[in-house]
Amino acid sequence: MKIRPLETSCKGEIDNNLSQQGRFKRYAGLAMGIAFIWIFAVYVTPWLGNLAFMKPLISFIKENDIKATAIYYTDIEEFAEADHMLRQLMTYPVGNAKTVSSEIHTKH
């Protein structure tokens, strides 16, 4: 028995249906991912703030006026100074360590 190949028009329709199903799955996955992120940001994150182990951390951040969402802390003076001193220590580790550590102790 000889199997005859599908005709080109029929094969094109089959391929088109498969690509539409794949496209739908990809868009459905994208929509589910966006929905998950939205639900997490709107509902889960605020709920986490009500947990007992998070309350002291949140109150500490509020009391000390810390920018908890800051990506880079170089715009805060204390962190900029610390970053500068650490970079000096990494660049000139031998003779500069005593000078930098004495600067830290004399400022405070």
C-alpha cells in the first residue's frame, strides 16, 4: 500500500492551524504572566507587609527615612562617602588603609 502525500493546499491549511494554536498558546502565556505580576504587586506584596516578621523591618525603614526602593544609593550622602572610601581602599590598599580608617573614626 502506497501512502500518498497531502496536497499542498491541504498541507498549508494544516500548517496554518498549527501556527494559530501555537500563537494562541504564546499569547495566553504572556497574558497569564502579566496577570501573575499584577496580582503579586497589587495583592500579595501589601499582604506581606502585615506579617509579624516584616513589621519591625518596615517600621525601621519608615523611622530612618530610608529609600527602600532605591536601586543605587549613591545619591544618599552617607552611602556616597562609604562608596568613595571603599573604592579608595580597593585601588590603593597598602598605604591608604590607615588614612581612610582614621578618617572614618575622626568624622564620627
